[in-house]
Amino acid sequence: MTEIAAKARPSYGASELKAVAQKYTSWALAIASIIHLSLVGAYWASLYLAKEEEPVRTVRIIKYSELGPPPSIQGASAAVAPSVSAAAPTAKPSVGIPVPVPDAEVSPEQSFASQQEMSVTGPVGDGIGEGGGQVIEQDVQVDNIEEEEAPPPDFVPFEKEPQVIKRIEPVYPELARKAGLEGTVWVKLWVDKEGKVKDVVILKSASEIFNQPAIDAAKLWLFTPAMMKTGPVSVWISLSFNFKLN
């Protein structure tokens, strides 16, 4: 009995499983392809439907002979310019400074002078006219500004060197005196054409505490100017100030 039941039941093995798997795989691929194609088709259909159609331009060609004659202008009334009498009195333009006046006093025939009329009229005198023109005179005073003399170069040739006329000794700094400091300051002086000291430059100093007293004293010195054949010249000269305690 058992043997009869085993023979009646169909065999189901690996080959059958492979056939079923291949069957369902083919169905899945077909369904997936259909879905993808549907999505792509819907996308392109939406783009096509959203595209605007280009406007249609209609061009009509008419022959020149079909246009007919142009409209007549004989019946049109042309505008005639108003005539102006040359003998009519006109207001002569005045030259002056405009002054505001009430509207009732303004002359409709009053005009402003052009540049050509102003040049012919000449300089403005007393402002006489309907507007009550006024002339304002302004004195412009120009100060004579002397050109500042430039410092001379470091080396200027001269035939006669400057000579000291007035010598001023520097003030000894009190702080240096209490501290017992001594030293020497070498300076360079700009002596102008009048023998005056225009500028002082420190060349070398034993201590900065002596610099300002040396500058103040050097600016008060007077010299005879350096001389050349052409006259006095500005030069630089060097000298030293010694600060020593007694």
C-alpha cells in the first residue's frame, strides 16, 4: 500500500525548483520593465504637454500698386504763425543784478541780456532800470606773499666765510648741573643771506639733555653772510657747544 502511494505522488526536486524560480524571475523582470517604461513615458509626456507653442506670425504682402494714392493735403488748414510788427516798441534789455519785485510790477516785455549784448554794452555802471538794479563793488586785496627760501645744499662754494657778530652762550641745564654731567654738542647752522640763523641741526651730542639749550642759543647767533662775486649766499656751517662745570 505504501509503495502504491509513493508511486502515485509526483516527484518534486531541484530541477522543479529551478524551473519555478526562473518562471517567477522572468515575471518580475517583465513587471519591473513595464513600471519603469511607464514612469519614463509619463515624464516625457509631462514635458511635452508643458511645452508652450510658438506664436504664429502672419505676414501680409501688399503690392505698392494696391495702396492707392496718398491722401490730399490741400484741404488741411496749415497753422499760420502770428505776425510780429517790427515797429512795435520793445523793452531794451538791461544789465545788472536781478532784484525780486512784486508780480504786478513785472513788465512782460522785459528780457535778459545775452552774452553778446553784455559785451557790446560794456562794463556795468550804476544800476538804473525798472527792477532797481544795484551794483555791488567788492575790493579784493591780494597780500604779497614772499616765497619761502629753500635751504642750501650741504656744500656751497664761497669766497668769504661767515664771521660771528653776536655770540650767545647756552644755558646750562639745572638737572645736568646737579647730576654733574658735562659734554659737547656739535650742531650745523643754516646761515642765510642776511647772516641770520634759519635752522639748527644736531650732528652729534654727548647727552640729549644738552640738545635743546644748544639749539636755543644757536638760533640767536648773528653772522656776516658768506660772500661770492655775485653777492651773499646761504650756507651751512658747523660749530660746537661745550658744557663744562666750573
